[in-house]
Amino acid sequence: MPKDEIKPVTTNRKAYHDFFIEETFEAGISLAGTEVKSLREGRAQLKDSYVLIKGEEAWLVGCHISPYSHGNIWNLDPERTRKLLLHKREIRSLQGSLTQKGYTLIPLKLYFKRDKAKLELGLAKGKKLYDVRESLKEKEARREVERAVSERQKER
């Protein structure tokens, strides 16, 4: 097994639908032991979560990590706020970007890298309804082109 192998736990597919992702960052995440075991079972959800920056610390809010099945009294609240591990200069840079109108910081992917839990964050700008419709049209057009190409190749 390679050293830098990434083992995905969960992704936030809705984020790409609702936001334009302009830049991505990798952050560590501070977890309890039973939360790590639960993540290894793949029991996490990023759907309605977001990142807050308070002072010089970044916090993950709304991420649901299900209680570990064998954790009993050591399990913590599944919806608790978790601290993100970023360098101060990264936090300051993100804070500056977030002050611009319409920008937010959302989690995109939760994964293990070198046996450490990591979170991919995206600096995002919200899509308007017409942007969402336009994205869907482009996606459908790409599918149609791919279908036509694959049908042509089958004919040969």
C-alpha cells in the first residue's frame, strides 16, 4: 500500500451543485477516538455542514459523524462542532477571502491520508437559480455528446 494513498470516507456532492468552487484547501480535523473508528466504517455526512472562523481558529459545524457501534459511554454528540487544523496564515488568508461578498467555506471531502483524517475545504460562491439551471443544461449537453460518440464507436 503506497504511503500517500487516499481512502475516501464521504464527499459533499451537493456542494458542487449549489456552489462555484474557486479554491480548495486541505485541513486536519480534531477527532475523538470513537469518531475516528466510526469514520473508518464510513459513517459520516457532510451535506449541510460549513466552516466558521472564530478568532484565529476554524471550526467545522453541522458535520454528522454517527456514534461508533461499540463506543457506548465514550461516544460524543454526532453533530458537535469540531476544530480544524490549519496554519494561522491559511486561516488569515481564508478570513480575508470570506469578507468578500457571497463567499463561504464549505467541506467538500472527508478522507484518510497517511492514517490521518483530512478534510478538503472549498472556498465557494453560491449559485443563483439560473446558474444551477445553466449547469444542468451543460451537464445534459455533455452527456448527449458522450452518448453520440459511444454509439458511433459501436457502429464501427
